[in-house]
Amino acid sequence: HDLHGLEHLLGSGVPGLHFPLMALIDYCGFRLIALSILPVGRTTLMYGSADGGKTVHRQVPELTARISRATAALNLKEHLVGFRG
């Protein structure tokens, strides 16, 4: 599902969005997804969450607008994720 999601985001046609390198590898009956390791941390994450949704980063208005355009092209709607306490 990761590869399909990436393909759809790339196909949304929104300029200025950047994605990690990803490859689907089939070898001798085995399939794996290889992803580049990104240096994501508290100071580098611009959009999303690195702690299971406890903290959601979206402080860069230009990036938030790009994500909104991509999700609109994919017919995705903003929604809450997680458990209610």
C-alpha cells in the first residue's frame, strides 16, 4: 500500500512536494519494499507526526496548502486519527 500511496501522491500533479526514494523488489519469490532512510526528527519534520499522532506538525503554510491540493485531487478529507480518551 505504501507504493500505491506514493504513486497517487506523485500523480496528483502538485509541484513542490518531495518524497523519499522507494523501490519494490521481487527476487526469487520474495517481495520487499526498499525505502531511503530519512533524517527525520523534531527539528526536521515539516508535516505529519513522528510520535503516533501525539504531536502533529503543520506549521509551514505553503506546505499545508500543497498537501491540501494533493489530498483534494485524491478526494481525501481531513480527519482525526487515534483513540478518544
